[in-house]
Amino acid sequence: MKPRHLVALALLALAACSKSPEPPAAEAPAPAAAPSAESTTAASPAQTEARPAAGSGTEAAPLLTAGLVAGRDYILIGDGSPFDTAAGKVELVEFFNYACPACNAFNPQFSEWKKKLGADVHLVYAPLDFRPDFVQYARAYYAAEALGVADKAHDAVYDAIHQLHTLPGEGQPPDQAKIAEFYAKFYGVKQDEFLQLMDGFAVNAKIGRARAFAMKSQVRSTPSLVINGRYLVKGESWEDMLRISDQLIQKERAN
């Protein structure tokens, strides 16, 4: 695996294992790099959450994002809006792919963390397909979603690829028939129907929407987290990403 982005402090667990949906005009900085110019839509690293002046005589409630720095901890997405969430909910989007080793490494910790999210947080999985070995799994996720088995199969697909090696992994030739057989064997769906859905119009449309949202959100790697369509989370470790996400969710909850 040759990740596009390695964490500056040699935190190998956070190494991204995929690339941008469309080649960016300039190479994006590594997630844990010192603050630098991100893009025309990213806030300046010098911009931090406003705090009441010392001795002002006005004691405000503690800011939920105190200490977060735009450009270092998150990228502010210009004109950002949620991807697929009803009003009144805070949206959390995970961009991922089952074949991505970094996504597999992140998934156990993410799975435990998401159990603590409030009922007002809507989690959306957005599989990306910008590499040949990723395409089949992006299509499989949306086919499984259409058949109501995506959530049940989520962790098992990671295991079949990365632990059991019964499904094709990173860099291996795509095998949609084997993937459809996996879902049919363990989740009771019809293999032929699953294959038809993988190549169908509805799945194509969802993949196109995920690509467009990833580009708007300046996603350059998987796994990536986007809060309410407004913040692309950064961080120096998995724990740091989740800490920042907690704070940004609280900020959006308070708006």
C-alpha cells in the first residue's frame, strides 16, 4: 500500500489509503502537517473560535470548540450544507471504502465511538470509488443498502477482505460475482438481483452524488469525516479525529 498522505508525526495508523476523486490542482497537505494554505475555501489557520476578552465583565458559557484551529483541526467548507440529512439533525458523513486498509484499521474505534452519538446525529456512509479496486465495493454498499442489509454486513465485509481474505483486497482484480455470492450466502439476498443492482441506475446515481459531495468537501483520502457539510475533520490520530468530531458536532448542535 502506498498512501497518498502520511501523518507528519509518523502515526502510521492514520495514513490515508486512497486518493482524490479528481486530481486536485495542487497536492493537498498531509492531515497532521503544520497549518498552511489549504484552499480558497479553507479558513486561515489564524482563525480560531472567538473568546470573550479577559476582564470584559461578561462571563460567557465555555465555547464548545475552544482550542480548535481552522486549517489544523478542520477545513471550513465554503457554502457547505448536509449531504443527505433532514432538518433538525446533525449530519456525520464517513467517506470510506471496504478495500481501504486504513478504513479497516479505523472502523473498530469508529464503531465504538458512534455508539455514544446522540439520537440527533445522523450517520451517513459514503463509499468512494476513485480507484479500480474500490469500484466494486462502492457499488456493493449501495446495492446492499437498497436490499436493507448494508448495516448488518458492514463489519463482516471488512473482515472478509482484511482478516479472512475471502473477498478481493486492495490491488486485487475486481470480482463482483464473488461479492454478490458473499451477500447472498450470509444475508439471504438473491445473487442475480444483487449483481443487477450493483450495475443499475440507482446505484450509479448514488455514486455520482457521493463523488460530487467528496469534491465539494475537499476530501482527499479515506477514511474522512465531514460534519454537517461544513467541516472536514483533520487530526493527528484516530483519537484526535474523533475528539475534533465531538466538538464540531456539539457546535452544530448548539446552532
